[in-house]
Amino acid sequence: MMSSDVTTVRGRWLHFFEGMLFLPRNMRPMSRIMMGWPVLTVNALFGRRWEFFADLWYLARSTRMARRVMMGGVISEAFRERLMLSVTAVYGCRYCSWLHTGEALKSGLEEGEIAGLLIGSVDNCPEEEAIALLYAQHWADSDAKPDPEAVKRLEEAYGAEKAEMINLVLRMNRLGNLSGNALDRLLNRISFGRWGK
């Protein structure tokens, strides 16, 4: 360990103990601390908490459509997994990569196609899904604020209802990606860089 690493670790521990010494003198009633804990945890975990809550709210309003999407009626399982892998390629969540790779294999995708999607390539995908997959990457790159022209092209290619379902799949996946990346950030902090990323 280099001397700068030692001082950084020492500084973190000193900061931690100073905070612990501060607590008993300024202790709030336990109920207020317990009620504030989820908010503090979310603030600490999700640097992008507004996007996280916006996605949660969107999903809460769209439960009926989410059930239809997950049952595979309008969007097939394979297409759904391709969309999710496209978004995961942008956000880089290792948990989502692992989960959706397994689900994609179950839904019949080939290993080469999955590997391509995880690096952002849509070359091995069905042609009729290419517009949606490129849109998914653009959607994730733009933090769910796609260019109006891209939205229009998606609706022209798939129709308004299917385009809305595609957007729902993307939001569901971003929620998982943000959660996985936040967990990695937390693990990295509490382990002083040994775990997580």
C-alpha cells in the first residue's frame, strides 16, 4: 500500500469516528431517525434518485401494461431481452448483464447475439427489431430523454401501443440498472474499494 493510500484510508476512518463522536450529543428521537433512514439511504445509494423515482412512478401507473409486456403478448420474450440487453450495454450494470444474459439464453437467443448486444452491436439481431434496439441505446444514452425524431420513427415503425410498451420495457430495465449500479457503489464505499465498482 502506498503512503497516499494509507492517508486516504486513515482520513476516512478519522472522518467516520468524528461522526460517531458527534452523534450522542445531538441524538434525535429514534423514531425520526428510523423514518428518515430510507430517504438517507436512497440519497446515498442513488446519485440519480430523481430518475429512479420517475421510473418507479411510471411503472406504478402502468401496472396493467407491464403485466401484458411480461406475459409476452405484444412483445416476445426474445425481443424484450434484446431491448434489456441494449439498455444494459449503456448503463453497464454487471448484475443486469448476468440476469438478462441468462434470460436471453432461455428465450432462445444465441451466445454471439447476446455478446454483440452487450457491446452495443445489433448486427446479429432480427432486422425488424433493429430500429427498436438502436432506439433503446439512444434512449439510455440520453437518460430517457430521446430525440423527438427518434420517438416519431419508433412509433412509425411499431405503432403507438407497441412503442409505448417498448418504452415501458426500457424504464423497467433502467430501474434495475440504476439499482445494481447503486449497490456496487455502496459495496465499493463500505469496503474501501475492495468490492463493487
